[in-house]
Amino acid sequence: MAAGLLAAVKIGVQQTEIREFAMPDVPADAGLLRVEAVGVCGTDVHTYCEPLSNGPFIMGHENVGRIASMGPIAAQRWGLRTGDLVLVEGYRVCGHCDSCLSGYFGYCPREGGEESPEGLRPDSLVRFQPSRGGGFSQYLYLHPGSRFHKIPDHVPVEQATLALPFGNGWQWTYLDGGVGPGKTVLIQGPGQQGLGCVVASREAGAGCIIVSGLASDAKRLEVARRLGADFTINVDSENLVDRVKELTGGRGIDLALDVATGSAATVLPAIQALAARGTLVIVPRSGKMADFPMDVVHGKSLTLKCVRGHSYQAVEMAIRVIASGKYPLEEVTSHKFGLGQVDKAIRAVEGEGPTGVIHVTIDPWSLPERP
């Protein structure tokens, strides 16, 4: 198929296969992206383990590439040119509601809805690329509701895929958490998003940055220090609360960011480690928590915030820092896989396979792995 393209399609629980698709037609209000790199997110790990609900589809939502083509309406609406290097927002939205107009696309009532345009062939690429995903492919169909961030040409595409997880870091640490000059911050969990919180804290002028993790996170904790963390804590061998109190002269921390489990194992120590009038930002969702210490929360006048996703502004902040070259981000973008290795890439993020994995990218243009 001369005009075809390849994509890694999820066909079942933890199963993918390479399929060939015809290049889609591009209407006046849509476009086509030549995908250069795709980051593998923790959400991909969870999605990969779920059964299919609406048939096979293409995953991948940390998508960076160059505009291959656009219709005239899309070009005018998006303000882009063919060849521009862009990051595609993972949200496909209406663009008119309060959430969209404020840049918080993840709260758009339409976000997450899958479109099934009339007249498409059953094997059309467009049908296999859902609202939040579709990047594990050589080309990505750009729906009219797509939103973009321009990437400077000098930025390595692997590092550009960090803009979404690091945008989360800016959102949760700075815009939601209120970190600022002189503040003391505890970041629980040194994954890609936790490391984004480290960079955001350093850029915002935090006075002391502490990152905690498990013994298995030794490599990530080293990278956290190189990105600006002042101290790291191995919770398998050190008591988190005691160590934080020691590092802060008994005062405690101003801001705790739980980017780890959102369970009693991380939330309760964070509450104990917070100073009076401190803030706890919780990212992961967990079940009910027995014996929640409301008396401590009330006694310290603590603020608790549950957060998810990011705003447009937060990703723009992340891109500016990535483009500055101030940080050794090549240590964060630790592993790269080909399109035929999507299964291995997702499993690597889950903890199977190579060691020292932090942020993984897919290169759609490497040759597929053969049986």
C-alpha cells in the first residue's frame, strides 16, 4: 500500500498488533500530524490492562510531531503552518464552554467523547484514534477540536513529550499548590510527574525541595537531585515524618504533593509532616480511607486539594523551561522504543524489563519488531 501508514493497535488486554491503514482524507476543518515521538504515560499502563469496550483502538496521547497537512479552515483557526513542530493536547474539546475558554480542557463536558463520522470505512484510521490517544501511529488525524502547543525547533522531540507530564507538575505545584519563594515542599513519588513538580518548585523559587520514594526508586531520586531537589528520602529505610522534621528544624513543610498512591500510606504521613496552615495536594485516586485524621487537619488549619490534569497555561510554562536547556532532561527521557515495541514500552513503564526507566518514548518511524 504505497500511500499507507503503520500504527500499533490495542486488540485486547495487554495486546497490540501492527496494522496498516490508508492515509485519511483531510477535510477543510481538520489536519494530519506526522508523529515524531510519543511519550508513554502512567494512564497508558492502566488503559492497556483494561478490556476493550468499543473495539480495538490506538493509544498514545503525549504526541509531538510536525503538521503534515491542514484544511483552510483548520489553518486559520489553529494559526499553524505546514511543517510546524507541535505538541497536541490530549483533550479533544468543544472550545466554547467555560472550561475550554479558561484553558482547563479536561473539564469540558464533551472531552472524552469519541466521534464516529458518517461515511467512514470500518477500517478507517479515524475510527481507531479516540479522543485521548491515537499517537502510537506514524500519522495522527487532527480533529477540528484539537488544541496545540508550538515547540521550538531546537528542542529534541523526546524532551518535548515531557511537556504534558511536566505541565502537570506546574499545574499541581505552582497554580494549584501555590509554591513560591522560600516555601518548603515535599514531593512524594519521583516519577515523570513528580520530577516535573521538582522543576516547577525550583523555578518558582522554593526554599527547600524534598523528594521521597522507595528503595526501588534510587535512580529516580538521583535524577531528582540533579533537577534541583535539596534532599531525598528513602521511605523503606527512613521515617518520612521524622526526617522531614529534622530537615525543617521541627517546623514541617508548607506544601506536600502526593504524586505516589493517594492512599493512607502516603496521605497520612504527609498530613503529619505539614506545618500549620500548610497544603496537601493529592493526585492519584484511591478508595475510602479509614480513620482519617480530621482532628489534625482541623487543628493545623490545613488545606487539602485533589487535582487532575492540567491547564493550557501550565503546559506553556513547562515548554518554556524545557526549551531553556537549564535542566539535564536527557536523564529523564531514559528509554526509547520503536513502533513494534509498544507492548514492551508500556510494560517497561509498569516496571517490567529494563531498569532505570523514568520516561519512555515511542519512535513511530523505527522499523516494527518482527516475530
